[in-house]
Amino acid sequence: MVDLLSYAHGIHAVDSGYIRPQLAAVHLIVERGRVAVVDTASNACVPRVLAALQALGLSPASVDYVFLTHVHLDHAGGAGAMMRAFPDARLIVHPRGARHMADPTKLFAAVQEVYGAEEAQRLYGDPLPISVDRIQEAGDGFNFDLAGRTLVCLDTPGHARHHLCLLDSRSGCLFTGDIFGMSFRELDVGGRPSIIPTSSPTQFEPAAMHASVDRILGHRPPAVYLTHFAEVRDVARLGADLHRLIDAHVAVAEGERDSGPARGARIESGLWALMEAEAARQGWRLPAVQWREVLRMDIEINAQGLDYWLEHRDR
């Protein structure tokens, strides 16, 4: 099954098909026939997850948990649909995000403001509410048992204040959502991945992001599993690159602090210049027109996040 990537320790990544191939992974942790799903992409991705379970010889009733790293809709948009598909599962989510899963109306309205109603509907469908009695609020250190395998929640802000990582006691690896950045497989060079930070539109906090990255590195994981996209190793190198690029993103934004109405566009232009330098540093083999298309959406979002951060950080 080409959309299912299998790793050691019963860890699998399902290519969710969200927007394009190899953009958003839904991870499965399988232990003695029991399953935890990590992040959910959108409603349209549910059939792919069901097909992956079937390919692994598992049923929807095998799923004990659906874990959300955070409630941005490319990670949580399909949560309600998956909870309906997995009748015995509990949803594990940060306390700051729980209310948005019980009633996603305001969350979806915010997305519609950014993308427009028609595009939001195309990307996500209608996010479905989840009964509060199936939602478990999980703070820092909360742990849950998957057939004897302990999974531990780590509060990791910086990208969002409702962001959790999941530490897997069996493998020593972490599922990092967006806080350890994005690594697109199209940019790999001989299997060597690159990493790019993600400064979300409203809750980017660089100091907190640095601290969360250090917390992840402190566990010395042999691999981390990114929603964007799947397994990466060489974690120490990627962490150092991430620290360097967080600072570089902040420097681009601060350099445009007084640019007036053109500030957002100038920040975006500065990020593209930063990516040109990164392409040379990492030796990306794609022609510029192709790697720019791989990064286009996320550079636009990063620029929005940096512009918002400048506007609100001193308030």
C-alpha cells in the first residue's frame, strides 16, 4: 500500500492526501493489536486511515486513542469524523484545545476568515463536534497506556499554546506535530532531510519555540515523527538547524518592523531570500521553481505569523 510507511516499533505513517502527497501524515502507533492515532488531517482523510488499518489487519474497534498535537485543522480537522469511525476511542487533546473539539464552530469560523468559506469547505469539510464525555484533557506529563506501552504528553508551546508532543516509551521517539518544524520529502538530498520552522498565524512565540525544541532534543530521540512529514532522524543536526532558522525568521521580521502597510509582503520577500540561502546550504536538487512551489503555502503562512507576532508581542 503506497500510502502507508512502516517503521520500527509498530509505528506507521499514513499519507493523508491532504492537498498533495507527502504533505500531512497521520501516524499510527500499534501495540499488540491496539492502536493510537496521532493527528487526523481532514474529514476526507478518514478513508485512507481506515484502509491503512485494514492493510495492517486491524479494525476500527482496535483504535483506543486519537491524539491531537494541536487543534489547527490540518492536524485536527478530521478528529470528529475519526471519532465517529472509531467508536471505542478517546480523544486526547491539550486543555486549551478541548473546547474547540467539543464545538468546532469558532475554530472553523476563524479558518473561513483566513481562507474564505468556499476554500475552507474544500480543504476540511465541516468539522464534526465530539461528545465531551469522549474527550480527555491532557496537560504536561499526562500519560496513557496502549496495551502496556506508555505514551506521555509534553506541553510544547511556541507554534501554538495548545500544542503537545507525544513521547513513546517503547521507541524513545517523539511525535512532534509542528513544534519541531516541517521537513518535506521533496527536499531530501540523498535521504538527508532539511527542516523549516513554522510560525503560526496567531500564536508564534520564538522564545517558547526554542525552549520546546530544546526539550525535545533533551530526550535524545533516535527519530521524531513530524506531521509534515513522517520520520526524520539525525535529530541533533535538525534541531541545531531549527534553532538557527527560528532566529533567522525573527531577524527578517524585526528588520521590517517599521515598514508600514507593506510589512507583510516585505517579510514574505525576506523569507524567500532566506530560503534561497537555505537551498544553497542544504544542496536542494529541485529547480527553484519546484522547491518554491513545495514551500509556497507555508512561507505565506509563516510571513503572516511573523507579521502578527510583531503587531502583538508588546501588548
